[in-house]
Amino acid sequence: MKLIFDHVGKYRAASIFSPVFKLLEACFELTVPLIVAGVIDNGIKMKDMDYVWSHVPILVLFAIVGFVSAITAQYFAAYAACGISSDIRKSLHDKIQTLSVSDYEKIGSSGIVTLLTSDVNQIQTGINLFLRLLLRSPFIVIGACIMAAVVKPSMALIFAGCTLILAVVIALNMKFSIARHKEAREGLDDLVKKTSNGITGERVIRGFNKTADDYLKFEEKSRKLNISQTKAADFASWLNPLTYAMVNLAICLLIYRGSVNFNAGTLTDGQVVALYNYMSQILIELVKLANLIVSVSRAYACVKRAEGLMEVRSTANNGTAVLPSSKPLSVSVRNASFTYPGNNEESVKDFSVEIEPGETIGIIGSTGCGKSTAASLISGIYDCQEGEVLIDGINIKEISASSLARSIGMSLQKTRLFKGSLKDNITLGRKSLTDKDIDEAVISSCSDDVVASKEEGLDYVISDGGAGLSGGQKQRIGIARALAGKPGLLILDDSTSALDWGTEKRLLNNIGSAEYKPTVILISQKVRTCMNCDRIILMDDGRIEAVAPHEELLKISENYRYMNSLQMKGGAK
């Protein structure tokens, strides 16, 4: 529960006031049966109506004060629960931002989404109930037993025995239900992941007429979740009936023993009513406590999942070095190797290259040869498992994340656009960017025709994922995003694949003639895209096969000549 205690902070007062006011309400509730007993024995039974009417205002006052106390307690409980859960969600979100891409992929997007939404909501509900009922319910139960002992000591044994048995039942329920609830949350993760994949790939699924197959997979995940949730609910399903049964049996025993004592003259009418009221209070509070245990068990399972995320040791670099701004950067990759988690073969093997400031380098090769992985190592998205990457002579692990983000611009083949204006999608919240920077990036990326085609211009609002924009338009917006900050190193990872040759040529010319002349790494499967680069790195099976300009590669590499002949139809020899 350390996660919750760490976030109580400014909600400490509310967390104290809520149970205090609940205890105040409970005190009045425990006193009422004694007053009622006095009214019956000394007023109604003795036909003393003055006594009765003199105590009615007291009961009304207790009711009003109890009501006000309950409302106040609920307010403080809701305030504390919402505040603490909101701060927990923010801490989880902040933690996620510190994770490396590898860490994020291990946890999974579905688990993170479930954690930030459903799990935190369960924690909020658990905190709310905890503050309102955890002290009140036991206080009422114990208080009712004590008050019963005051009324008739011998009858208090019935109360104590019933309470003890139910306490054991509730403890066993909590012990076994927490594990079941945790399993159910993990099943929800799987269902969210399947749903997310299905929605993302809707066009492909429909295009290949796989809707029925996708439905069957969803149904399977849903069935597994249903089974795990049913198991988790099994314990809760018999807790309330068992509580009712135990307390009602105790009430029957109480009425029987009360009638015996009444006939013997050792118990008055008012005392019998008071004892019954106390037993009824115990029944109500034990049912509330049973429901509280179920909710707290769910919340506890969610808290453990949240604490698991907070305890993840990030593998992201936390260096402090700073790269120069808007200056072409050198790149030195020395014997870099990388294997994706779960794979047996290296995706990049012994990758070494020296790139001079302002140089334009192409990386080309067949699908799956390691081009994008090499770009991810150079940009710092992934860390080398062997070897090292130096940017401007500094090991990339020693450079701060903020400096890398400012100095390295990267555009991917699949550009992720967010709901918002075109301007927002280009700036991504970078307040340092001026309107001039944005306009220059739009022109350099050949996105000016996209902006001009919209009546609102850069203020045109797109939906999540960029629906309504073509693949080429999305790629150009992504390139504008990378160019806007004038990075010293620009990496275009197959981000011109959806562009026609004329637009692609104009784009590359714009980048090549940029005033600040960035170092450019251009990744593509097309010879035509890379042929004008200063040098071209030819990759095959994760290794560098050759490094040379286009004309020289044609002479020294049979693989490159074959690739060129297929793509250029007898073009350059």
C-alpha cells in the first residue's frame, strides 16, 4: 500500500475528517436504541407521555446531526479518493514517460491502458469505501456488542460469537479473492489488447474477409475473462448470503433468549427492542463490511499492479550531456549489435560506420535486413547490447533524453497522427517552435499543398490516426514534424515510401538545400531514393555488406547491381 500512502499528502486532512465524521454518526446511531428503550419502558409502558415527547426532539436532533455527519464524511471521502487516484494516475503516466521503448514493449500497451483507466478507477472506489466504512463498520459492530453488554451482559455472548465467526469468514474470503481479482485484471488486459488490435487492423481484417475469425478470437478472450471474473465473484457471491444467514440465526437466538428472560422478569420490553436494534445494526454493518472487503480486494489487486509498474527499473538512458542546437552532427557506430526480446537471431550484427557532419547517408537493403533497427540504435530508441553509438563524439547513453529529442529528428514509415490541428501535430507541444519554423518545415516537407487544400490551413483539425489524409500526406506531415525543430541529425526511416517520384525528389532537394545543412540518414528499399546520397550502406541479414556511393556500389556489389536492375529497369550501370 506504499503507493497510496505516498500520495496521501495534501489529502491527509480529508482522509482523517471522513472517518472521524463517520464515527460521530456511528456514536449517535449506537445511542438511539438506548433512548428508544427508555421511551418504551419509562414513557409508553408507564403511560408518561411527557417523557415520550421530551425525548422526541433528542431523536430528531440525533437524526439531523447524523445526516449532516454522513454527508460531510462522504464529501471528504470523495475528495480524498478522487485526489489520491488522480495523483496516482499522474505518477503512473510520468513513470511511463521515463521507460524505454523496450520497457514499454515488455509491459504492453493494453496493460498500460487498463492500468491508467480501469485499475485506477477501482483504486478510487476502494479508497472511498475504505475511508467511509473501514472504521465505521467495525466500530458499530464492536460498539453494538458493548452496548448489548450494557443492556444485558449475558446476551452479549450471542453478539460476540456471531461477530467472531463472521470475522473469520470475511478474512478467508479476502485471502482467496485477491489472487482471483488479480487474475481477472490480467484477463482484462488480454481482452483490451485483442480489441485494440482488431480496431487498428479493421481495414485489413475486412479486406481479407477475416471478420468471423477476428470475432472468434475476441469471443475466446472474452470467454476466458468471463471465467476468471466468475471465479473472482464466487467468493463474493456467498459472502453476503452467509452474513445474512449467520446474523438472522443470531437474531432468532436473541429473540428466543430475550423471551425467556422477559418471562422470567429479568428483561424489559425496551431492552428487548434495544438488543434487537443492536443486532440489526450489526447485520447491516457486516453486510457493508462484506461489500467493502470485495471492493478493497479488487482495489488491492489493482494497487499491486500499479506498484509493479512503479518498481520497473527503466533501461532508458539518463545521461546529462547536451548536444549543440541546429548544428550538423557526426555519428560514429562501433560494432553495434542488437537482438529483440524473444528472438534467437540478432537483428543487427557488428554494425560499424562513421558519418561526417552534414553528410547524407543512405541505408538500403531487402525487407527485414535490419535497416530500421540500425536507425533505432542511432536515434537512441533502442540501446546497443554490444558496441556503442557516439553522436558528435559523445556516447549516446550519456546524452540527456531532452537533448536527443531536440537534436535528432526522426520520421517513420507509418506516421502517427493525433486528434488535433495540423499545427499541433507538427509541433507536438514544443513551445519553442515559432510560426516561421513551422512554415519552413511545411514548405521543406512539401506539405504546403496539404495545408493549402484545407480552408482552415494549419488550424484544420484531424481525427485520431489522421483519417481523411492519404498515406503520402501523413508521411509529409511526419517529416514536417521532424524538420520543425531544425535537428542536427535527420533520420527518414522509409518515410517517403508513399510519395510519388516527383514529390519525393522535390522533398529530398529541399532537405539537401536546407540552410543549416543537417546530417541526413535516409533509409529506403528504393535505389532511386538513395542513389544521390554521399554514401550508401548496403545491408544484408543485419550486417553491412558494403559502403560506397551509388556508382561505386554498382561496381563492387552484385547484390546492389541486381537490386538496381530490378528497380531501374536497366537504368544506371
